Amino acid sequence: MLKRLYDWTMAKAGSKDSTKWLAAVSFAESSFFPLPPDLLLVPMVIANRRAWWKLAAICTLASVVGGIAGYMIGFFLYETVGRWVIDFYHLTDKFEALRQTFVDYGAEILIIKGMTPIPYKLLTITAGVAHLPLWVFIGASVISRSMRFFLVAALLYFFGEPIRAFIEKRLTLVTSVFAAALIGGFLVVKLL
């Protein structure tokens, strides 16, 4: 099933309506869809490097709006829809651990984990269940999602095809190093 979904996503990246598909996948991934928008973003930026900024902005905006939908699922519909999404993707253990982390750290967790390959839907639904203030959720989502998508798109713009292969093989490493730098920045600010 995942292979068919991947093939479908790649076909949409080359279609004339690719930016609409990019927005739709970015929105859906934030609340229920299994594949990350990077699968569309990467080939689209490679195909049209001058549009890197626009494509990253589409990903960011649609992901944040989709994240609000995921947040609302967690806030209002967890017992029906939210629990089903979490169970469907076998994320129950991660959800329980993350819920307490949101209570303790809120926005910082969303900013850091929102840049990683952790399913964003897990973060959005959990933030709603934890009743993270909506304005905090939106602000942290804008920061984390823009940093993730603009980082990927900028690397593709400046380095082209060689960086695509590197990102596809080591997306976890790239985002983890970036997240580590961000954590270091938070620590420096807190300690000063």
C-alpha cells in the first residue's frame, strides 16, 4: 500500500497541478496522511529551482493550516477521530510519552520535533489533546515547518541534484543536526 501511495505522490509532483497537490499533501500530512510533503517538494524544486521559495511557502502554509485541523481533532475529537488516527499509524506509545512532554515543554517541543521526520500529525493531535494554547501552537508550527521546508528547498536551490540524493538518504540526519543546533540556541538563550 505504501509503495502505491509513494508512486502516486511522485506522479503528482510532475503534473500541471503540482502546486495544488503539494498544498493538499502538506495539509493532509499534518492531520492524517502518511507521506510527508518532502516527497513532492524535492522533485518540484529540482525541476524548477527558481520557485524554491514559493514551493517552501506553499508547504509551510498548507502544513500549518493542516496542523490546525489536527490540533482541532485532538482538542475536540480525540476520543473518536484522534484515537483512530493514532491507532491506525501505531503511534499509541509515542502519543502517551509525547502528551506529557507537551504539558512540560509546549512550544519548544513542537518547534524542535516539527522539523524532524516524526509524523507531524502525532504532534498536532497531541498538542490539541494537551490543550496547548492555539496561538502558541500556530506560532511554533510556523517556525518549525518553515524552518524544515525552507531548509530543504534552499539546499536544493543552492546545491541541486547532489543534495537531493543526500537529503533523501539522510533526511533524519539533516533535520536532527538542525534540531540540535536549535536546541543549543534555546539553551544559550536560557542560560544567558
